[in-house]
Amino acid sequence: MTELTAIIDLIEPEAEALGFELVRVQFISGADEPTLQIMAERPDTGQLNIDDCAALSRRISHKFDAMEDEGRDPIDHAYRLEVSSPGIDRPLTRGKDYANWAGHEARINLIDAVNGKKQLRGLLAGIENEIIKIDDRKAGSQETALSNVHSAKLILTDALIAATIPVSADGADEIEQDTLEEQED
């Protein structure tokens, strides 16, 4: 299997060239072939639109194809490329995610248990010196090292929806009107 760190090192400059930040890069095993999943965001909105995803996908594909043509195939097996926005109930993968989304509900799965729990769920209280703070629903205020996080994501709540900036609503009225006209025909 290809080393993920080397793949990230190839992808990150492509994302940065478009003004995006990587949120997560991972291989997901599938029924047919593995998927290289890339989540990125615009720093100002925390999202990508469909054109952004397509632009990043093309850049990565062109780079990997050129490397393959030179005999330096970065991924030596068949795979699917998937580029997406992290979405509203996004994964929390970087220290700044815990700071940016403080006050919102999250589920954090731990490598090693904290006070007998391997999963914490509650309101994020931030991060300080790589120590995540969360007000767990059942266990109260808890802390764990960022390095102890196996996976984490925001929980979809009304407060999160209200706090999330839409990418753009431009053209939404026209799409809705076109849909209504088609239904009337």
C-alpha cells in the first residue's frame, strides 16, 4: 500500500495553489477498488463548491498522470479519486478545527480511554497546547491530547446549521423557478 504521507505531500501543494486547505486525505477500502478521498476547504468559508472540487480533482489527476508517464506512479494500484467539501457535520482533523468549532457538539473516538471512556460526546470547549477540551454529556468536562484522537466529527444540530455559512445562494431562485415551471408542464 502506498504511504499516505507521501500522497499528502503531493496533494497539498495542488490544493494550496487553488487557495484551498486540506482537511483530510485517506484511503477507503471499497468493494471494487480503494478510494482516495480528499476533503478540502476554502479558508474563508470552510467549504468547496462543485467547481472547486472539479478543479482540485483535475489538478491532482494531471499531476499523478504526469508522474505515472515518467515512471514514478504515486499510487501503484487501481483506485477511485473522490474530492469533496468536508460538509456541515465535518470531520475534525486539525487542532484549529477544535478551536474554530468550539461551542458546537462533537463526537470524539479515542485511541486510549479517558476516565474509562473511548468515546466523548458533547460541546467542544476548544484546544490549548494540543489538549482538546470537551464538555461530555455524561462525564462532564474532559480533556485529551489531540494525538489520542482516532476520529472526530461535528454532530449535525440546529446550532451548527445556523452557524454554517452557505457557499453561495446565488441562482437558487432561478433553479427553484425552473423546477416549478417543469413540474407545471
